[in-house]
Amino acid sequence: MKRALIVHRAGPGLSVQDDGRPGYLGFGLSRGGAVDRLALVEGAALLGQGESLAALEMAGMGGEFEATCDVRIALTGAPMRASLGGVRLAWNASHLLPAGARLLIGGVEAGSYGYLHLGGGIDLPRILGARSAHLASGLGRFVAAGSQLPVGEESRAALTGVCLAVAPRLDGGEIRVVPSLQTDFFAPSERLRFEATLFRRDARGSRMGVRLIADGPGFHSDAGLSVLSEVVVPGDIQITGDGTPFVLLAECQTTGGYPRLASVLPCDLPRVVQAPAGAALRFRFVTLEEAVAAERQAEAHRKGLPAALRPMVRNLHDMRDLLSYQLISGVTAGDDIERNAT
């Protein structure tokens, strides 16, 4: 039988994403791909497969899904209420989605973007070397109810029921930045005020970028808006005409004329991406040496994810086959299972 994922219901921001299309900036196409690329790597580790395979990115809400055959899945990024056959599924973990069963994924409980990964990945045709939808440029589109997404074959049998302990990144916090090519256009007092300001993520935002709001006046450069349009990349913090900071994300434009006050370290960008509306964010300038050290540490963390996998302990209340377990010490053994499972 053809391996496919049937989408019975789809949240409004459901799209297929992989690690994007590097190398097309000169043609006016930004890399795109998953806005939280760390979540993509985490899903690959949970399923023991390559990081370049495509997954479903869920912005704020998931949907209802059915597989045409047994498929391994993993859930990463912003946790959402997920259930299979009425049983709650753990996040940052891998599971088996049996053929014909309905997987329900509701709204986010924290963060902004969740990810549904499948063993073998979503096997859509490649366009310019990637399967991801680049919505801003018209490559691909949101996934709609009624879609059937082809699922790739797996090269070998693999296990499920493993999980990852994930460092918090869903509630904003401190974001490290480095100076951009235009930071010197801003007076030192403006840069100091930027670091001292408590920002909140605006409800308005997309895969192109996040708007930041704060009390007090906006930020203005000595050059005003006379900056020549030049290359911009995800993480750049543009200051718009009214002085509002705007952090560029995966589908940002490739060039821009707004002055850039700073640029977010790539390893801290997932924290900006996942900050929900209203979450507090502060920015701190670091030296180039500190930034390089942070990126090296983040790379080591990503490479170490497969070694960090742990077996997932089932919750006693969800163990419908409990009577098949040998509980030698009766109630005492059951109590031990309860303690270990929670």
C-alpha cells in the first residue's frame, strides 16, 4: 500500500518544511525552511534519520491526521495537545501511528510552532532542491484538509518510544545579538537603550518576521531611512520607519533598506521564533568571540542529540494492557511503576 498521511483537518498555518534552499539569495529567494530549525534536528534524532527530510510545521494549531500504513512519528517544537485513540501523547518523543488510527493535534500549550515528523519524511517532489513551502515567494502552499501527503520509505526498521529532554525556549527571555554592518548608524545611547528595553512579541508576525513592541519612543538611526538596500538574512533586526524593531525570520526578503541595529545569533533565533504573543524579550550584545563560542556549543549540542535519547516510560493510567505486566509485589510494585512513569 502507498505510504501516505491523510489530512482530515488542518490548522491555518500548516505547511511542509525542511531545511530550506540555501544558495539562492542572488536570485531573490531566501533560504526558507523550518522557522525553528532546532526542532527539525530534534525530530530527526528522535526518528534516527537525516535532518534534511521534510516534516509538517504547525503554526499555533495542528489538525487531524491518518496514516495509510504504520508510520513512526515524532513531535517537537511548541507542545500541543496530541492524542491517539484517546490517549495523550508525550511531546519531544517518538510514537507509532498505526494504519487507520486518527492522530489529533490541537492548539499550542506553549510556544508558537510545533512539528510533526514522519519516518521517511514527507516525500513531495523537490523544487529548487527542497520540498519546503516558501509561502512568501509562491513556492508551495499551506496544507489543506483533504490532502494526502506521500511518506518516504524507511531504509531500516527503527524503534519508537524514545524521548528527549529539551532546554526551555518557548517563553522568550534573553537573546544574544552581534552588531550588524549598520549598527554604527545608531548613536551609542540608542544601542544602550535597546539593550535596556524590555520588548514583547507582537501578535502580528509570520514566517517572514516578528514585530517587537515596547513602551517609550522608537529607535532611530543617524542615517534615517537613507540606507542603501543590501543583503539581509534571518536574525537581522531591522528598525522600521516608526522606530519599531522587526526580527527577520526564515522567509524574510533577501534585500532591505531599513537600517539594521543588530543581528540575532542563529543559535538564539529559535527562542525568538517560539516566543508566543506577549512574551518578554531582552537583547544583549556579545563579542564576535562570544558568538563563535556559543555557535560551536550549539553545534555540539545538535550533534549530541542522538546520544541524549532516553526510553519513554509510560504513564500507569494509560497502560490499558496493565494486566499483562507481572507485578510481583502487588500494590507496592504498582506504586513503583506509578512513581517511575510520572
